[in-house]
Amino acid sequence: MGIYLSEQERSQLQPAEMAACQSPVPTQVISNGEFNPLPQTPQQRRVESRISELAEVNGRRLGMDRRGFLRSACGLATAFVAMNEVYGPLFSVERAEAAQPDAAAARSARISHQFVFDDQLHFVRDDYPWAGIADLAKYAAAHWNPAMRNDPVGLGVSRYKFDNFLKEVYFDSDTRVGLLSGAPFDNADNWFLSNDQIRQAAETVNNIAGRQRLLFHSLFTPKRPGWLEEVDRCIASVRPTSWKGYTIGDPLSPQTTKYPWRLDDAALMGPFYDRIVKAGITTVCIHKGLMPKDYETSIPGGAWRYANVDDVGLAAKQWPQVDFVIYHSALRAFLEDPQSELDKFERTGEIDWVSDLARIPEKFGVNNVYCDLGTSFAISAVTNPRFCAAMLGTLIKGLGHEQVFWGTDSVWYGSPQWQIEAFRRLEIPEDMQKRFGFAPLGAADGSVKSDILGYNAARHYRIDLAADLNRDGIGQVKAAYLEHGPGRSNLAYGYVVPRG
């Protein structure tokens, strides 16, 4: 999955929040400091240029500066108009939405109350020690842009902390309920949040709301000393909504990971499954995929095999009481434009590891395997939306759309609203539907997209859908924020390759 960026690597990059175009939809790949981002592609440059041109013309006509226009509903629609011009008609958007505030507002009002459940959210604790994250903005201010010292968001880890997480997820997007996650590194000091802190954060959000608005994981770490004792402790006193694990071991250093493991290792995992079934906490979320293109040679000893899905089917069959949610849908491609993966799909109908995941229900006769879209959607939707459509079609055809969960990996990529809008508007092209037997995704508020965006996970986690979330504590704060607040920033946080 890549390694933390060194100071030398960071010196060759620029902070996304200052250097990247503040488009409603990202126009280049952004790194959170865990990997080197890809340079902006020619297509992304064309999209960015077209967004700027349309924003200048339509903004001037409406009496708005370019920045203000891009923060509006018209600005968001403009991004999808530009993407259609470059990539083809993959997104449902009317040109009137990009030019007429009434048209854009009418659409936003119609779907803004759609139930959105984000099953993959992150932020870091106040005392997070790793300099690559905690000192990111300080480094940028010292070396690239001294004006950042006056940024009201603050420097350093503040961009990734709780307050900004609450704002960008619950106030700047249509997300209604979330699930807070974490990541277990070999050095426990570098965990974003401990299991207790993850629970405390969920309790804070839920206390503000007066109801359940944030669910949470507990991390489990097979093979590490004391891991089952920590599972027992979490069952007794933390009581997570579900579990999160990384079969690759350390997700940021697979080259040196000490503790890779398999879901179908009965001797190792049987005691864990027995415990969680007895406790009634039976959803296990597993990070899979996201390997670099040279994974077979860059990760020694074949450790990369722990990131694929060849252990999922047998585990699901042996432990039918456990539900396995495969994060990022196991997409292998990570540090690359998915074009080569799209070319392979057009030839063969196969997507590395995603197709393997989609075949599991039929191959093993199971119905307890799910997928989460996560970073796979975030990366492919802006770099190659036709590939993104192929990935969605493959997953839905194999797993069934009821088994697909919405997740965004925010706040690494800023507010998740751009991802929500991209999914609402994306359609599988007709030629791809006919050739590969894919069903259309349908309307933004149709059954397929509504289920994936929220209802699937809500049913799975037994969320009270009758609750009026507009009137709870968070709903009231959001209403005041939207009336008087500054509006969505369009910022994404991390590093980008400087544009030439």
C-alpha cells in the first residue's frame, strides 16, 4: 500500500489545500501522506481548465466571483458538465444546473434529505505523533506558503482532527450517519485513534445529536501479542458496532509487516469468530486491495497475497454467522490511473481482485459477503469514470446491489459531498450494460442508488430510519450553519504533484 512519505519526498510535492484547484470535484489525485500521488493526467487538466472557463462565464453572469461560484450548487453541477465533455456522457447533469441557481437549487432540495450512511470515516487524535500527518501544514507554511499561518483552520493536525471532521462530514455533506474506523500499524503509537478513543468519539457525536449518528469499529490485530485479550476487553467494555482488520498486517508498510494473516486460518481465527458470534457483534470489516502496480516485486516474500480475496470465500462458508464487509471492494489498482485496468476489462470482462470478490457468492454458495466502495470509488470516479462504472457493474452483478455499502474514506479527501454527488450522477454506459449484462444504476434517488448510499448499511446495522434527523442536535446545528455559516470549502487535505 505504500509507505509514509519522507521529507525528501514531501519537498517534491505541494499541499493540496493550497496548490490544488479548489474545484467542487478533485481534478488530481491527492495523497494523505501515506503514498506518493500521481501527477495530474491530461484528461484531468482538461477537466480543470473547462471548470475554470465555465465558472468564469457563469459566475460573472450571476455576479459571483469564481471561488464563490464553485462553492455553489451551480459550481458542483459545472464540474460534472466538464467531466462529461472530457470523459463522455457518464454523469447525469443538465446544463441548466450549471448556469441557473434555481435549477441547481431545485435538484439539491429534492435529494438533500436522501439517507446517506458512510461506513468508512477517519480522523486523528489530538496528540497524534507522526510528523508526516501532524506537521503537514506546518511544513507547508515553513517551506511553501507562509500565508497558511493565517488560515483559520489552523496548522498541522487540526485539519484532520475532530472539529473539522464533524464540519466536513455532517455539515458540509448530505451524510446522515457514519461509521468511524481506524488503522492498526505495527507501532501502536501511530494508530490514528485507539479503540477507546474511537468509542469516545462516537459517544461525543451521539451525545450532541441525542441519538445514534456515529457508529464505530474496534480494531483487531491477529498474531500480535495479546490480541485476543484486547478482543475480550472490547467485547466486555467497548462494545463496538463492528470490527476492523487488515489481513496485510501493517497497511502502510507491507514490505516489512510482521503480522499478516488469513481470514480462513481456522486455528488462528476460529477463537475470534467464536467470541464475536457469542457476543453478537458479528460484522467484520476487512481492508483488501490497494496494492501498487509492481506489488509482486516490491513486496517481498509474497506478503501481497494477504491483500487479495482468496481467503474470503472459505471463511464466509465456514462461519456463516459472520458477515464479511470487504473494504475498498478489494480493487488491486492504487497508485496508477486505472486506464490499464479498464483496457483489460474491455478485453476480458475482468477487474483484478474485484471480479474475484464478485464471484464469491456463486462460487461458494454464501450470502454473507459485502463490499464497501471506499477509496476505490474516490480515486476512479475522478481519474477514469468509465472504469468506475465497470467496477460498480461488476460488484452489483456478482454480489447484488443490496450487498454494496457506501464509504468515502473521509476526511482524507475533504468533505465527502463530491463523492456523493458523483455517485448520484454516475451511470453505467449503455454499451457496457449490453456487452457485460450490467443493470443500470438508475436515478439519483432511485432504489439502487438509495440502497447503496444508505439503506443497505442502515438495515444491516439496524438504524432507526423513522427518526427525524433534521430535528436532532446535529440537524439543528447544521441548519444554523447552512443559514449563517461559510459554506463548503472545496478543500482536500494532503499532498499533490505540482502542476507544470
